[in-house]
Amino acid sequence: MRRAAHQLLDRPLVFEDPFALKIIGPDAAAATLAKADGRVSGSFRAFMAVRSRYSEDELANAVARGVRQYVVLGAGLDTFAWRNPWPELCVFEVDFPATQHWKKQRLANVGMDAPSSLTFAPVDFESQTLADGLRAAGFRTDRPAYFSWLGVTMYLTREAFESTVGFIGALPAGSGVTFDYSVARSELGVFEKLALDHLERKVASLGEPFQLFFRRAELRATMRRLGFGDLEDVGSDDLNARYLSDRADGLRLRGGIGRLLRARR
């Protein structure tokens, strides 16, 4: 919904996603616009747009290095498969079976046929592993792959996080992942802590509380231990400079409760 609002409200676009509006439907689009006022909403919308842009920029780099498998973890209503500019790139969408079924229903309702390059990989982590779910979908563990993992890690246990990263880190050289993460309270300022408190209350009220936070140095050490040697950890200042500089509309990221990390094998 935030990506859809970005298509309507912000110019120039940071992230072009013409299918975002179609997949959520007109009622959801109207509701999104009704809540889109204010600096806080604008900053949150900017983060949603920028994290997708950053992740897909890194995907483009991976494809240029010869990677031909792309895995979207916790895909939700991701639309990359419909925008995929590389016919040779196989796309795997991983999600909880019920969530994936819901997405397929939405796609059918709005007339979005799944492209031939897309494979749905339903995974119930209570009864199967990510590796098993991907192999069942035709994923090749003997070939490198790039993973996008947005809006997920903060809801996981540390064990689940390390299991997933460890799987990616054991894939052939050239593999990589981009994910966003929540910064530990000890590394936040006063206003950032207040913003985090507000967001934590909101997601907890929806039944999905935040569980996992990282100190930046700790996260880098964990990623290196799990097989990654090339890391880029970027926050609001870096992303504003890269994607949101010199804008007349004032769209910017504010605060530092969330960051992005790109890791390569």
C-alpha cells in the first residue's frame, strides 16, 4: 500500500512499481491515500520505496555477475516478477501457504496472470525448512542466488534469522541477500526511541510484535560468521544521499530505527 501511494504522490519516483496499485485494488488505494498526510507518513512511505529500490539495484548487480536465481522471502504482495526485465532470471516467491493462497486470489481478482519465470514456493516453517521448500519448487542449491528479505527480520527469533542467513551463506560464491533490520534501543536517540515505541505498540496490537533487534557491529560479526565477506550497512543519511537528494517535494527518510544490509558471498 505504501509503494502504491508512492506511485501517486511523489515525483520523481524513487521506485517505479505500476503493478502496486493494481494488486491492492481501488478500495485499498483510496484508504492508503487517506492516511498519506504528514511527515511521519511520508518518511515511512519513503523507506518502503527506497528499501525496494536498493534491493532491486543489488539484484541488478547480482544478475550482472551471472546470478540467475532470485528468491523473494516473505514475498507478500511483491510485484517484481511482473516487472522482471531479465527473461533468464528464475524468480521464487517464498511465503506462508495461507498468505500465498491469499495473494493468488488477489491476482486472479485483478487479472494479473503469473509470468512463466515465477515459481511460488509455499513454506510452513513449523513443518519444513526453507531449503526443503525451495528444492521442492525447483531451486538449485548448486547455483548462486540472490535473496530479497524485506519487512521480515524484526518479527523473527534469532534462531530463525540465523538459520535463514546460514542457508544463504552456504550457497555457491556470488550469492547474496539484502534485508532490513531494526536497530537495538541502545543505539537510538531519544526521538528515535519514541518512534520505535509507537511502532512497537502498533504492530503488537496487530498480533505480530517485534522480536529481533541488532547492534550494528554485532550484526556484521554474525554475517561474517555465517559466510559473508562483503557487507554494506546503510541508514537514513546514506539512503537520502543516494536516492532522495535535491527533491522539491521534501520526501526524505527521518530517524534511524531501521537500516538495510546487503551481504555477498
